Amino acid sequence: MILTGSLLLFGGFVLLLACGAPLAIALGIPGALVILVEGLGIMSVPTNTYAGIAKYPLLALPMFVLAGLIFERAGVALRLVRFASALVGNRRAALAIVAILVCMFLGGISGSGPADAAAAATVLIPAMARQGYPKAFSASLIAAAGSTAILIPPSVAFIIYSVLVPSASVPALFAGGLIPGILAGLSLILPTLYFSRRDHFGAPPEEERLPLWRSFTEASWGLVTPAIILGGLGLGVFTPTEAAVVAVVYGVFVGMVVYRSLSLASLWQALVESAEISAVVMIIIALATVFAHAGSTLGAFDALAGWLIGMGHNETAMLLLINVLLLIAGMLLDAISIYLVFLPILLPIVKAFHWDVVWFGIVMTMNLAIGQFTPPMAVNLMVTTKIGGVSMESTVPWVLWMVAAMALALLAVTFMPQLATWLPNALGYR
């Protein structure tokens, strides 16, 4: 029963994906079919579809998506570029380092890799081209730096992880992702400096920059957003869901009152786009719950996890195996899909080795961040190459170096869990 049902469940999922079916369909149909064929109770399909999205923490998801879109349209990215440029100064590779810093700052606002990459690429790729950076390099760098958005709080990915793993709270994940997110971003400076010196691009520009204080004053409204969110959570002023609403209200105030760059038409468009994005994510989560119910009720997930554990009891080898598995999955699927498909399989392994669920969630998310700019899927890279007007193939020589650099940060967090657990413990989130 388990073998037949497992083949139907996983085989159907892979087959539908290969045929180009939408992810929600590829998850929902095999799950419902297994429930029907194996007699697991067909009425569990509508029940689990509803239960999958009827969870309070998920209310934060559309709000954080909306907040990111509002800040993007309010002109925050341009002001962050000016501030980071004044901070870094005139030196070789300065603008490339600025791109990394800006993506990290934006990650503390949007919580979405593609949104972060789009906002930064629109401003920075033309500016970097004027300083001699190849557009393929610029697109690769911004796509890689933009992936830190799912690590640096607020992170949409962490919200979904906390829904699937209730013992990992959103505040703990937000705090735990901060240091690994910064490490992931800073790791990209190494290949950036190497290529700038080797290929002689990114010479110091001659144009004048805004004074540091003035640029800081202009950018300060965007810079304080992560502090408002994390500070409010830490002081118990509001919940993660309420923090998302606060971020939206603050974004509207900054865009319409302070910068006066956000029109009613732009605000309406942001509302429409955030509703579309959130609806797609919710449908995927709802039907993935059916898939997960079928697999867990059938015993397929436990059987697969038991097989993986049986391959070896060495903790280091298991960690490396999981990292490799997630890196490959990240090249083919988006982060949300990987959470929904792989967590039911991996959580029994986490329990067997007594791993910290917050640390494991951050390690898992770092793998998925790398997948966001690693072809063939590479959602961030799709965005930046489109903006830069280059092919994805032309970015591969640069991307491989970015992957290697961020993999070093991943290994550090994997084998030094304190990098992910120290801050949540210090702030009393656990």
C-alpha cells in the first residue's frame, strides 16, 4: 500500500511538473488521487484545503508583500543607493558593494527576493553599466544579493516555515535569520572585489556624491523600517501579523506624506499586485496541505525519512546530504514549494537528531536563497536578466562564483548553530 501510494503521489507530482502544470495542480491532484484510491477519506480533501490556509500567522503574508511593493514604488531604493554610495565612498568596486548593501537594506523591508532584486536592478544596473560593469555580472550580483531578503527579517519564507513548524515562532526566526543574512550578503563582496580587480571594471566614478549626512537623512525613513518591526516584536508592542500592518501603514505614510512619490494610482496598483501574489501563494499552500495529508496518512513521508536515516547515523554526513538535496531542489523549485514538499520528509530527521528547529529552518532557507539565483529556475535571476537585457546563460560564469561564496556562509551557519540561535536566545524569543 505504502509503495504503490508513494509512487502515485511522488510520481504524479514529478510527471505533472514535467508537463508544465501549475505547481498547485501538481500538488493537489496526486494528493487527492492517493486519498481516493487508498480510501483515506475523500472528505479530507476540502477539509485540508481550508485548514491549510486558515492559520493566523498567514495573515502577515499579504501585508508584508504589500509593504514591500509600497516601499518599492515610494522611491526608497534610489535613496538607499545614494546613502550606500556616500557610505562606501569613491573606490574600485564601490558601486558593486553598494548594490550588495542596498539589497540587504531592501531585504529588511520587502521580505521577498524577486521584489528586492527588481527594485535594486532597476536603479543599479544602468548605473553599473556606466562604470564598465558587464550587465551579466551586474544581473548576477544583484540576483544573488537580493536572495538575502528571505533571510533578513521580515521574511515571507520564515512566516510560511513557522506555519508548517509551529514550534518555531516568527519572532525567533526573524531574529535568527539576521546574522546569517548579513553573512550571506557580505560573502558576495569577496568575488566582487576579485572580479573588479581581475577584469578592471568598476573604476571610481568622477561624479559628485551627496554628503553622507544628507543622504542618510533622506534614506533614514527606509532604514528604520526593520528596526520598527523587530523593535515592536521584541518589546511585545505587536504580533508579527500586526507588525505587517504597521509596515504597510508606515510605507503609505513615507510614500505619500514624506517623499510624496506614491500616488493613489500607484497605491492601487500595489494593492492589486499584492492580492495576486498572495492569492497564488495561498492556493499553493492550500493544495500542498492535501498533498502533505496524503503522504503523512499513507506513511510515505515517514518511510522516506526512515530510509534516509538508515543510510547513516553520522550527523555531519546527514547535514551535508540534506544541504546538497536542498541546493539541487532550489535549482528546480521555488522556496515555498520546497518547504511544502520537503518539510514533511525532513522533520522526522530533525527530531531523530534532536536538531534545533529554528536553526534548521534558517539553514534550509539559506539553501533556498542560493537556489533563487542558481539556474535553471533562479527566480531572482529571471528578474534581473530581464531588466538588464541579457540572457540567463551569459550569467552562469559569474553566478557560479556567487554560489560558491554564499555556500561558505551556509557551511558556517550549518556547523556553527550559534550564528542562528544566539540572537533569538539573547532577545528572549525562545
